[in-house]
Amino acid sequence: MTAPIITTRADVARSLADALLGEGTDRWRHSAGVAARASDLALRLGLDHDLLVSAAWLHDIGYAAPLVDTGFHPIDGARHLTSEGWPARVAGLVAYHSGARFVAEIRGLSAELAEFPDEQTVVSDALTYADQTVGPRGQQVDPEARYTEMLHRHGPCSFNARVDPVRRPHLRAIAARIDHLLAQ
């Protein structure tokens, strides 16, 4: 008799990221790095490992061409997850990661973002921290370097650049909170 195969939600999330982002692409490498970082944070901070790693694998699936609807990847990814029956908490973490609320507001997408729960917890902070400490090819980076690289990549007239005065302090505060917890 064979033992049953136990599949975690994080395993399913990885498979979905593989399928949508294309394993081996830079977007996939970034997501894999974020998932690895999230795994470490969950273990070190005593957080729900399966939840955090699942959200990490899925945080950028909204970039996948078949999912693009609003053109804002946090919302497009979260909508897909909701339509596929993923828990509202996972969809909410994806929707609000890395200060998405600031970009959604300037893009006129606040109502669409409000479709999802914004838990504002250490779990959501950990997801943002993981995203902001992994570069575009999956390498671990300093949060400030990551943010600067993102602004450069998107350009000085991008929505990201336009919300920089409010988003950057928000991301710095998250990094400080997580760094403080890690130091304890």
C-alpha cells in the first residue's frame, strides 16, 4: 500500500506560479526567492508557514498575460485566486503586498482593491519584507536597493514614482518592524 501524498497549499501555489509565470523566468526566480525568504521569516517569527509561503509564491501571478484585467498585478492576481477558490486571506495578502494600496489609489483602483481583505498584520508585513528583500532575479538584496531598482525599472513618470513620497516611508516602516522582530 502506498502512502498518501500530502500536498500543502504552498505546493499548490508553487505549481500555479510555475504554470503562470514560467519556471526559470526572472519573474519566477523572483517569486521563488520571495517564497524562500518568506519560509525563513515564517520559521523565525513563528508565523503560519503555509499561508505566508503560498502568498509569496502567488504575489506576482497577476503579471501573467492570461490574468491581466485591470493592468495592476496585485488586483489581477487576487481576482484570479478568488475565482479559483483560494482563501480570501491569501487573495488579500496578494492584493495588498508591498504598499499596493498607494499605487491603486493613484491609478483609480481603490474600489477594486477594496474587494479584498487588508489584514495589516505581521504576516502581511512579512510578505512585503520578503518581496522587498529579493531582487528581480531572485537574489537577496537590501530593501532600499530593491526599492531604488524598482523605481529605476519603472521610470520617473510611473505610478510607482508618483507615490514614492508615501509608499517609501510605508515600506521602510515595515522593514524596521520586521528587522526589530528578527533581532529579538
